[in-house]
Amino acid sequence: MLMNNRFLSILVCSVMLSAAPLAMHAQVYENGLIDKSVAVVGNDMILLSDIEDEIRMMQASGYPVDANSRCQILENLVNSKLFLTQARLDSLTVTDEQVREQVNARLNQVMNSLGGEKETEEYFKKPIYKIKADWTETLREQLLIQQMQQKVYSDIPKLTPGDVKTLCEETPAEDLPMVPTKYRLRQIVLYPDKEAAAMVVKEKLLDLRERVIAGEKFASLARLYSQDPGSATRGGELGMRSKTIYWPQFSDAAMSLKVGQVSQIVETPDGFHIIQMIEKSGDMFNARHILIKPSYTSSDRNVAFARLDSIRSAIQEGKTTFEMAAWNNSEDFKTRTNGGMMVDEYSGSSHFEKDRLNPADYAVIKEMNVGEISEPFESLDNEGNGHTIYKIVRLEEVTPAHVASFETDYDALVDMANEKNARKSIDDFVKEKKKTTHIKIDPLFGGCKFVDEE
């Protein structure tokens, strides 16, 4: 079976970027070789240009390419064609709108990586409309392949607890998943005076905006004042990018500007901005911005720490419980109603892996014992916007890293079993289809080591 690069076969098919007719690929390769069919899978051909286009796509997206990459691409293309053939036999369909969304998303990804529309056209040596046309049918096929894979997965029997327990008992310990160290903790959170800090930032940005309108260069002010380290050294310039990669508030404000125009103050989870439009093209734009984040004084910190110290002392003296103190004092409304218990929004669990904790939180709890309450410290909120907060935490539980067991790590074992079953379903499907499908590989790829040959 052709499955060296397995991760591309589970749920996400090979990109397969370019199944256009041969006449559309006027490429010449080393030693004067012109584009040709390098594999036949049933009634479908795989062209050498399909593989080379995928190599360019990988490079444009920042993926490493090595001597075996072309073999892996061919392998995945052959597997994909087997799914595509069955999708057609099963009369699966996708809408034009689904295809357009895929084409636009892929094109935006590439343009963001390469730096814009012009750079993308130069890289692929064809205009944007031609790139879209070349990709449309290929991505339509990719969506059909994904549907077919989902259909194969849907036939996998649902696991019962007995199945999971048997799997755990029959799997050697070294092959069972490792569960990392996990932490449970409660918190009491106080926020600094955000309104006052925001007002200071807005006044500064209004002054900078007036200076630009009066004739000062936006780029010079961005170098001096912007707190975006990625763009400040470039005079605030962001580069030609799709509007979809920015916060909606930011992209909406930017796209409403005319070239050279400066926006009003725009608030995003990153802070406050003013924006100057440089260039727009479709859904992409290049703009400058100045970002300033609210900052807080030592007075804010001192007031919050004094209050948290008082709350901590009351808990330690038995005057209240941590849970009641959280309910009565914490300004984080997501945790106060749960006695301060923190929940990982990604997994919905109250058990946090190290990488899911704010670094400031982990730096404190790694030195604590279970049941201990921390001194007040400064951290960031969990809303994804990096706002400063002040807090105390109580370490409720530490579960050391260990090999997954049925009694304590059922979900991890279910994930392992589902992945194993999904991989087997792919393997079985491809093996069966190869028995009844004509597959021919060109001698040009005779040196590739496919799984069937290992």
C-alpha cells in the first residue's frame, strides 16, 4: 500500500494542487524532460507537474522538502485517487461555494506566505485568475476525497468501555500513551483600572494621529511609539496580507480606509491602534499601524496586592473558605461562580497540562505544595488578549506524568483507539481498492520505497 506519509492520509488528504490538463503545464524539467504522466490510477492520471506544483506549494507554505518528498507526494496522490474513484461511484457531491471557499482560503494562505498577489503570480509564473482556475477542480476533488474518508470512518464501530479496557490490557505498556503532568487550581482575580489605562492610551494615539495629519510621517512615529515588535522596525508596515488573518475589528477598519488615509482609534484584543492604508487589492491589504497597549502603574499593583493579601489572610485564618472568597471577591466571572476553579477552555477540563497554563501561573505553582495558597502575583487573563490581572491561586491537585491507565485516563485511551481504528480503516480501504484498480507507476519513480515494497 502507498502510505509512507500517514499523517496526510488521516482526515486531511494530500493537497493535490494541480490536476489541470497537460496542455496547461508547459514545464520543462531537468535533461529536457517535458511534463508527462507518471502514474495511472484507474481512469485518472497523475502528472509530473502535479508533483512539482505540490513541491512548490510546500516550499511556499514553509514546509521542508527533501529527497523523499516527491515519493511521498506521489504515494499520497495515488491513495487519494483511490478515494476519489469510490466517491464518484457513490455519487458524492460538493457545492461550488464549498470549492470557492477552499480555493480562496488556500490562495490567501499562499499570498500571506509569499508577500502578496504580485509575488504569488511571479512564484507560480501565472496570473491569479489562472491559479484559481488550475486549483478549482483539484480542490473539488480534495473535498470529495475528504467526504469519502469520512464515510469510511463512519463505518468504524463505536467503542464500548469493554473495548477500551481490552485494548489497554492487550497493548504493551511502552505503546500506551503517556499522560503528562496535570494541575488543578483555583484562583481569585482582581483587574487593574482598565478604563483609566485605556484613556491614557487613547489620548496618546489621538495626539499621534493629529501629528500625522499635520504632516509628520506615520512610519517615523510607528518606529518611535508602536509596541508591535514585528512591524515597528518597518515603520509599522504589515505587508500585503489577507484581511482574514487580523482581528475583525482591525481588518474592517483598515478595509474602510482609502490609500493614505488614517483611521480613528481601533480597539482589538491586542490593544489600541491607528492604521494608515498603503495598498488594497481584493481581500488583501498592506497597511501601517501603531499599536499601544494599556499599561498599569505600581499604584494599581499595590492596591490589588494589598486586597489579595487581606483575602489570603482571611482564608488562612479560617474566617472564610477559598471558594467563598472567590465568589465574593474575584472579578473573573467565569471562575468565581465555580469557587474559583479554573477550566481549560480548549478541553473543558479542570486539569491543565503545563503548556495550557499561563507562564506566570506555572512559574508560581511549580514551587507550591498541594493545598497551598500563593502570594499575590501578576499574570495574564485567559481571554486570549493578554490583559494584565492580579491573582492568588490555590493548588488543588498535581497528577504526575504516567502511562495511561483504564481507571484514570479513559479519554486518552479512547483517542488512541480511535486513531488506531481510523488508520486501520484507511489501510483496509486502500488494500481492497488496489485489488480491483489498475495502478501503474512510471519508471521515473522506480527508486521510491513505498510501503508495499518494504
